[in-house]
Amino acid sequence: MLPLAVLFFTAATVYAGTLNQASNFPVSPEVAAQYDCGRTCQRYLNQTNAMDLEDFDIPFDFDFYATANNFSGSKPGDVLKLFPVGPKLMQVPGGIATYKFQYTSVDLDNSIVPATAFIAFPFVRQSDPFKLVAFAHGTSGVFRGCAPSTSSNLYDYHTWIPLLFAGYAVVGTDYAGLGNNYTSHKYISASANANDLYWSAIAAKKAFPHDLSENWVSIGHSQGGGASWKLSEHELVQTDESGYLGGVAIAPNTHIYEALLEAFKLLQGPAGEELQDYGSASYLPSLYFALRAVYPRYTAPFLSDIAKKRIELGEVAKLCATALPAVLHDLNSSQLFSNLDLTGISTVKQFQKLNAPAQGEKTSRPLLVILGANDTTVFPSITTKAYKQSCKAGNAVHLSTYPGLEHSPVFGASAPEWLKFIDKLFHGRGLYNCSMKTASPFDAHHASNPVEIG
């Protein structure tokens, strides 16, 4: 670990001349060298930094994301700030009207925290009021500048836009700690993320009391899929008064401890060195920050010294979802991990117990779970196990598996199914028991399966 004075000097050097940015600061070769990031590492970092800046391309509005003056006396679900977004800043389909707002949410320790979100409306009303869908995004990053609401397409990667085309209004939380930095972002802490999802819907209805339906549903992908699943178990949505009708969890993060055990098995097998080709490997730096956000003194003993040093560089440069994994991309599995003893990941087991959905909680609303059979980020076996555990608890869950699809493509490919499911929820025709099926592709051989995001 570098001395604190060196870290502060490095950060000041990195941030110079980037006053309208809050993420993905340029890293010079001299700074990279301090973190054992050589030429190959720097090349990956420069390429992916540029990609992140294309995603988070709106100049960061420090005034908007600053904690509102009226926060201290607020209650969960209160609207703290609300502003329309100028259409010239947006790269969304024509006719969509967008607002950004700050609201009060609840953190993992039950303290109140400010959070930010966007809300998007179709051009005309297909219903009066608009039917409301709360959207939970996949991994965008762990630092404040990685908030979807500071992206000109609101970090859409073939996700929530079909909801607008179908006539729904969409509220999309950034999650606390992204955008506003009153608290650290609790990455994949599904309990905290579910709070943000719930209170974003409540706040949106307060912001537009005559324009949004009392009834609402949730949908999420990856990190957001775990949040949507966890929300379905939240005590606040188990009554009719909540207006919550049910949810959709696509490629959901669920049992991270079991997923890490699965990864360790792969490491010790004949394909161990190929683990870096799995989508799950790219989330190691984010997992590190997820654990540190909940357990600040956690040292991640399963990671090597060079891996942790590279991850420090990611923190200094405030790298978002594409660039953060790049700091480790040139390291093989033996260089990434130093200790595969299970005692080194006992904290991950605690983290899972605190946050994971499908641990026996009973729900009163239906849930649709969708996974890609070729998902290398969220292992299908883990999702299927979570589905069975939720069913065992007596919940109404449907699991749909899409053959051949990876982590991100399954969202768009499954849109006809989840749009139909959401429509049924709004018409009072949800699930009443557990079921599962495998989708039948029309032409899997020629189907696209693009690069992973989320």
C-alpha cells in the first residue's frame, strides 16, 4: 500500500484539468507506474477509459448532485430536487421527456441517505395516469461519476427503452453513492439497492402525483436484477397499500459467496487460467469495493498484492464499469489470486447473508426471473438454485432460460416475454405458483450476442 501522502498527491495530479468530470480521469505513464501498471496495462486502461467517457458523456453537474439543503429534515421518499433535462443533452429516442431528481432513500444500516434518479415519459399518454415501472440498472461503476443519469442515453444498453415504447413511464435510480456521494455506493448490496429502487418509485409518484399510477412494478438487470428480486421480499411491498404488483429480475446477481466458490473450483481445475475470459472475472475490482463499502477494514486476502495495488489505481482515477476491470486485464489467474483458502472469503459469506435474495423470505407478489444459459458473469447454476430456494419458501416465481445467450444480450432478447408479464401484472393476472421453461430460439446460429455490459 502506498503512503497516504503519495495517494493524495497522485489524486491531485490525476484530477488536474478535469473540472467537469467526476470519473475516468486520465492516468499518465508516471502515475500508472506507481501502481505497477505497465505498458500493456496502460494500453488497456487508455482504451477503456475512452469508452467509459463515451457512456458518461454529460458534463458532471456538481450542483445538482450535491446533497440538497433540505435533506437533513427529510423522510424516505421525499423529493429534494427536480429538474427537466434539456433535450439537446440527450441521446434517447425522439419524443421522450426526461427529468432528473434527488430524493431521500435508506442505506444498508437504515440511516437516511440522498440518492438521485431519472424519470422518463413517453411523448403521449397511453393510459391516464402513466403506468409506472421502476428500473434498476446493471453495473455502471462504484464511484460517483458513474451514475446513469449523467449519461446522455441514461446508460441504456438495450434495457428500459422498450418500456417507453409500450407507454410506461420509467423511474431509474442511480443508487445511493452514484452521482451524490453522501455515502459510498453499496455495490451489489441488494438490500440497500432495493431500498433505492423502492424509494425512487415513491419519490417519483410524489414528484408527479397526477401523472403516475399508484400501482407499479420493478425490473432490473444484473446488479439491478438482484435489487428487483430483493425488493420483492421487502416488507414494504407485501401489502396492497404499497401499490407494488410484482417484479422482473434479469440475469440477477444473487448468491455471491456461492458464485465465488464456483469460481475457485474453476481456478483449481484444468481451465483455471481461462477464468479471465469469464465475465465474472471482470467484476473482481467492483467486488472488492462492494465488500469495503460494507466492511471498511476488509483486506480481501484472496487477492494478490499486485491486484490490490492495481485496484487502488482504479480508485484514484475513479474508473467506471468498463475501465475498472482493465487494470487487471493483463494479469493471469495465478497473478490475480494469492490465497484460495475458504477462510479468506468468510466475509463474503456474511455479505451474502446480509444482502442476497432467495434465502427463505416469503413474498406476496409474483416474480419473473430470466437468465441466459451461456452467462459467464452470473452463473446459471447459481440463479437456478436461488429460484428453487425461493420456490421452496412458497413464492410465485417463474424462471425462463434463453439458450446460447450471454449476460447482457438476454435483456433485449427476452423483452417480448417481460413486457407481456408486466402487462399482465397491471391487469391483475400475475403468477400464482412456481414454473420454469426454456425459450426456443428462431435461429440461434445467426443470432447476435454482443459484447458484455452491465
